[in-house]
Amino acid sequence: MKLVVFDCDGTIVDSQAGIVLSMDHAFTSLGLIAPTRAATLSVVGLSLPEAFTALAPDHDRTTRAELAERYKSAFRELKHDPSESEILFPLAKETIAHIALRDDHLLGIATGKSRRGVDRLFQREGWHESFSTIQTADDHPSKPHPSMLLRAMLETDTTPDLTVMVGDTTYDMEMARAAGVAAIGVAWGYHEVAALQEAGAHLIIERFEELPDAIDRALTIERCEA
């Protein structure tokens, strides 16, 4: 069986607006200057402690912890407003459904989101039966540590040569390489294509519908490199 592991924010879900608004609220509610949009988007994919270490390096641990709590609170509040709800990138749902139907593929998630956030998304999209393994920031070190992918492979009895990581950030690509698995970068997410390539992406796709073919090609590349 081949294991296809997806990042969530920036890869499957277009959540930029909610993330930026929540980050602005976290900082301004404490009387601090909010980071730029670019700075906020650059840390998507990290767990919150690491994200706020990067965004607020001059503040102490207590302040960063408070920023994280205010960010989470603001992000939860946005969920009550349908206009700010997370939306899927074009053809994400259709492509995932297509891959899930292949009898030689398993699907997984490796994300900096909380398990609660993933469960909410899966409930909305009806995906609980489609994914065989879900790894979140609740139980692992932040990306690019390979813990999420190592656990995903363990849970699905899959080996690195049959596993591919699909993500939009350099952290996803670095995590994939650290775990010894193939890495596919998506061009529509938070980090630039050049940065994804420098971080170790084997392939870059421009549209979701390119993914099924890219999975097969990436796994071939990985086996050749091994």
C-alpha cells in the first residue's frame, strides 16, 4: 500500500484570512504591534509555541503563551461566522475522493492544527472514513521534526519508499526528507515554489488535479534515489 500524507492549512484548506485576522487580534489585544501578513503566513505549519517564538522573539515565554491562547480564542470565534469559514482549495475534495478510491492507496494527515480542528473539518467534509491516520500538533513535536510521518507509517504499516508527503511549506518538505519519504510541494500555499524546492521538494504541482500522477512519479524518484 502507498501512503499519501497531506498537510492541512495551505494545502487542502485555504485558511489565510482567518489565520491573519486571528494573529492580528492576538497581538493588538495585548497592545503589541501585529506581524505583517507575510510574516504570519511564513510560520504556518509550525506548532503555536514555535510560531510565536519566531514572531515574538523579543518577548518572554509567558507573553508568547498568552499570544497563543488569544490566537486560538480568536480563531475559534471566527468559526461561528460562515463568511470566515475554512474553504477547500479548488478540486481538493474531488482529488482526495479519487485517491481514496484507489485500492492501493492509504491517506493520512500530518498537520500543525489541533485534533479538534481536524475533526471539525472532517465532520464537515465526511472524511473520517477516508483517512487511515491523523497526526496533529497535539501529540508531536513541531514540523520539521519527522515524528508525525514516522507515526503515520507505523500506524499504517507502510515504509518510507512507499510514502509521500504533500504540503505547501518548507517545514513539510524538510519533515519529509527527515523521514526519508518523497516530498510533493504545492504552488498555491504559504511558501514560495523556490523555497519548497530548496527545502527538498521532489516535485511541485500547480493544480490539485495534477496530484495523482505526481504521487506515482515522486515515489519512483524516491526509489531511484534510495
